[in-house]
Amino acid sequence: MTVAVVLFTSDLRVHDHPPLRAALEGGGEVVPLFVRDPAVDRAGFAAPNRLAFLADCLADLHASLRSLGGRLVLRTGGTVAEVCRVVRETDAAEVHVAAGYSAFARARETGLRRALEAEGCRLFVHDAVNTVVPPGAVTPQGSGHFSVFTPYFRRWSDQPPRTPWPAPRALRVPAGLGSQDVPSRSEVSGVSAGLATGGEGQGRAALRSWLSEHVGSYEERHDDLAGDVTSRLSAHLHFGTLSAAEVVFRARGHQGPGAAAFVRQVCWRDFHQQVLAARPESALEDYRPRGDRWRRGGEAEEDLLAWREGRTGYPVVDAAMRQLAHEGWMHNRGRLITASFLAKTLYVDWREGARHFLDLLVDGDVANNQLNWQWVAGTGTDSRPNRVLNPVLQGRRYDPDGAYVRRWVPELAGLPGAAVHEPWRLTGLERAAYDYPDPLITLADGLARFRSARQAD
């Protein structure tokens, strides 16, 4: 009987899974394999919140495979070595894996291909497993990738949609194949107290609920900080417990402006993947250098620490940073506000902020995190690189009655309405009643410093 190995990476699901479907088409036995590779930790991709969420995902995937008559095989070690070991143990003829687009994923694929050739085993790499449209599927004339979102979105939208595949009905795993125990999030320390639960079951339930209750109002309410009607599906897309292609397929089925606005946001994810695939160095280097001489030294370090801890003196910034610390997740509007404040108002290198986000975000993804930070910092694909978001105006607009700030900055709970966004306007005993820091810098001074550094009008 033939044996095929399916190497799970960032695609921890059984629904709409092209590698699993292809492996089963041979009619033989299948080894669903996940390798816990220490190189992932060394590369900085692992963090407590993501490790805890990953444990949930693996437990859920194992349960799903058990319900199909199979199981998940877990190994620890170098991915290439462990895959080859399983191939030898089962005499597997094929290995199937989802395409990855980071430098790490490409190096892993290259190593696998060489090693498996030596074993006499074929490697099949499947596109559009973790994206809707794979990088390179649409390109502009004279360039290998789109550097501006809007024309990319138009071409992306013209691609014929793929109908999602259901989960398989059954699979057989070779008997006697050794596996380690499925990990538990209880084994992970340093996890954010409010971290959501991972797994395909959770992701599919969240998708159904959100499409039923909130997609219709998404266009007008997706920036509402306190309302929190965003989908919160980003972690499930990052770990692949939901198929991006299926998410878009289901959303388009609801039609209307809310669904269209949501699909556009999912497209940003594909856009960043195709930028990173073409320019892998943009994970660490400026996509479009602006000649920045970022602030360094003691004062900058103090400002960075205050930003990380949510005590900048700007309530909406601090609220978003505290949400990140507690949940391992932050509202998208909060991400824009906090990133602009660090990179432009404080003029601290965007890489410092991106690193902190990756330390905490459960959806921390190299392409989306790094390139969104570059977009905000003005070193990426933004056509207005010198725009600066005013946190007071942003707070008034997207948290008009201050509910979001009061939720996450309880020391300001006594301030009514929009007054919570400017506590420094209080004086005397009234100001002394609130144990909250003064702003690190005035917005006018921060703006002047940034414009001078960028030599911008």
C-alpha cells in the first residue's frame, strides 16, 4: 500500500486543505505530520501566546483526525531530518506541504526537496493553502510584484474564486508509527491572561457567528474601538485553522458593502505575502528607505518602555497597548494608532515596535506585522509616507464616548465622555485625583521633530 506524508505547518485544519486532499487521492495510507522544530524558536517565530494557541490547534487537529480514523503524528527536531525519518519508517513515496513565502519557509522547502530526492521520495508543494491568491499569480507589467495595494486588489478580485473543499470522510495512518504527546497550553508560561482559545473548531464557529451577526455592519463599524465588531479571525488565518480562500468564499456569499469591505481587508493579507515573497529582506529592512536616523539612547529607550507598558500619557495609545498585553491581540485601529505614535510621534525605529508586537501577538505574522509596521512608519508601501495619526483626534473619532479607554485604562474611569482622551487638561486637585502620567511629549513637538527628521513639509 502506498504511503503519503502531509507535513502540516501553518495550515492546522482538515477542511479545505489541498495537501491533505492530494495525499488522499492516491488511495493509500496518510501520515499527518507536525514537526516542532527548534529552528522556529531560534528564528524568533515562537512566543508564549502563539505557543499556547498552537497547542490548542494541535489538540483540535488531533481530535479531528481521530474522528476520521487517523491521528496526528508529532515529532521534535529539524523539520528536514524528521520528515526524512518518517519517510524511511513508512517507505512513503510522497510528501505534501503548503507553500510558504518567508525566507525561513523557502529555506525549509529547499532543504526538504534536496533531502527527499536522496530518499527517492517526491515533494509536492501546494499554493493557495494559506492565501486566497498565491504570490506571483498576479503581477504588474515590468515588475515581479505589486507595490501599491489598490491595483493589486483590482487584479486579485478578478481571480476566479476556488470553491472550498469539505473535510475528508476518512483516512488511514500506518500502524505502529511513533508519535509524541500532543502539547497543552498549560505547559506554556508567560501567556496573556485573556488569550483566546485556538483550534479549527473554534475558528469555524467564530466565522459562522461573525458572518451571521456582524458582517453586515462591518463597513461602518470596523474602526469602532469599543464596539469591537471586527472578525477576530486573524489568529485562525495565521495558524491556518481557517482557510483564507474559504473565509473569502463565505463572506462573498453574504454580499453587501460590509462583506465587500471585509474581503478587501483579507486581500491586504495576500498583498503583504506577495511583497514579502518578492522582497524577503523587507522583514527587517526598509522597503522604501527614507533616510531616517531614528532616536536612540537613554531617552528613546525610556519612551519605548513607556509605550510598551501603556503609560505614554495618551489614553487611546495606552488602552491599545494594555489590550495587547492582556489578550495577545489588538484592534486593528489600535495597531495603526500605536504604531504611528511610536514611529512618528516618538520617532523610534519601527523595528522596535514590530519586535514587541511579535513578542505578544497571537496572530504575529512576519509578512503582515512587519509590512504593516512599515506602512505606518512610511518606509513601506504607503503612498503618503509622512502622514501622522493624531491620537487625540483618533480617540475622539473611533472611541467618541471613551468606553474603550475606560475599559483598558481603569485609572481614568472617573472621567466622563470624550474628556477621557485629554486628562492633562485637568488642573490642580482634579488632575491629582488621577494616577496617570502626563504625555511623554506634546503632539506639536513630536510632529515638528518628525517633519524635521524626514525633511517633510
